[in-house]
Amino acid sequence: MLKQGDERKKAWRTILVFLAIVTATSSIFHFAIVNLYPSSIYIGGLMWCPALAAFITLKLNGRSISSLPWKWAQRKYISLSYFIPALYVAITYLFLWIFGFGGITDSTGILRWAQELGLIGIGTMSPELAAAAGVVLLGTVGVIRAMATTLGEEIGWRGFFIYELRKVLPFSGVSLVSGIVWASWHWPIIVFYGSNIILEMAVFFVVIISMSFMMTYYTFKSNSLWPAVIFHAVSNVYVQKIFPPLTAQVEGNEPWFGEYGIMFALITLVFSLYFWRKAIKEKL
């Protein structure tokens, strides 16, 4: 952390300018999503607002965009940034199945899901093959596609924001503050499209702050924004597109499912505690 008062004040000014620009630019897309239609165009534009804010803030401070941690990370960090979110989503749904909150969907549901993905020869596919093909397709092409939008967020949040916070806060503070800001940034969508707003907001904050601890860890360990881009994309794809279609919900258990589900919050919280302790031990 910076010791000199002037440097700390400069860092806080930079942080506040960044957040003001994020708020101003994001409000345009939040308005469109809430009042017009939550299309992929508006959502994609919203997800690039943190990057735009980072670029403008750098320009105002006379710093180059090339100063961001663009370098490709070591293979182990890239691999782990795919494996960890896939693992915690898989564990979430495994627990949902084991404890009877839901079960694996029937063959008709699996084939319908595979058909929606546009798989060729669906009529001759077994449900097992269809499920495997869907997981592979979404886990590769789907993740790459998702990275096009998560890149916009991660340039801002992990590529710029947490490095500025690091100048004035320790790892725990960086992860907590950036997580709270990141979660709060989503609130208009939850408020206007959520069905159980208080529960979903609480659960979402736990999930996002937990992810923040994990993603901050990998960003600082690798000194690269790319692990966070991959981590974010994989988490979104697995929790939004892969496991929900493969799961048959039991009526009345809806609060336990999905990215706004209680089970997902509990599992990500456990993972975040592990990474928090790991970061403290490694004096990150």
C-alpha cells in the first residue's frame, strides 16, 4: 500500500473518478434494459462500461491503456480459472440433486435442450450423447463467446479497479470493496426483473463478493486480467446455460436454484473463504 498521504489521496481520486464514469455510462444501458427490453445489445453495452470508464480514467490521468495487465497469464492460472468456476457450479448442482431439491432432467428435456443448441442429427442422438455434446459445445464455443462481454467488465473491474484499490487497501479490503461495488452495479436488473427481490439481492451479493475474492486472487497471482475474463465467462456459462437445462426442479424449491439460488451462494462462499485464507497465508 502507498504510505504517502498525497499518493493515497491521488489513488482515491482516481477510484472516485472511475466509479463516477462507470455510473454515468452504465445508467444509459440500465435505462434501456429496464425500460425498453433486456436484449443482448444493451446487456453487452452495459458489460463494456467498466472498460470504457477505465480507458477514460487512464486518459484523464495521463496514463496509457497499455499500462493495464494485458499479458497472457501462465498456463496454470488460465487452467485453474476455467476449472474452479466449473467445479463450484458442478458441486452446487450435485448437492441440489443429492438433497432432493431437483434432479437430472428426463431424456425428452435433454434432447429438447440439445435441439435448441442446433446440434446436427438430433433425432438419432441418445440423451447421453446429446447432453455430452451440449456441455462440450457450451463449455468451449459458449465460453469463448461469453468472453467477448466479460472482457469489458474485467478490463475495468480486475484490470484497473482492483489495482487502484490495492494502492490503499490490503487484499481483503480490495476483494470486499470491489465485490460490493461490482454487485451493486447489477442492482437495477435484479430490482426490476427479480421475483423475490430481497432474497435474490442478498444471495447475489454473497455470490459476487465470493467470486471477487477468487478472481482478485488469480489476477494478482498472475498479474494478468485474462484469468478473470475466463473465470467470469466460465461461471456465467455453467450456471446460466449448462446446468439449469439439465436439471428438473421440484416445485417450491426455486429459491435454491440458479445464480440467485441459496445453494450457489453457500458453495461460492466456502470457496471464497479458502482463497481468502490462501491469499493471507501467501501475503498477497
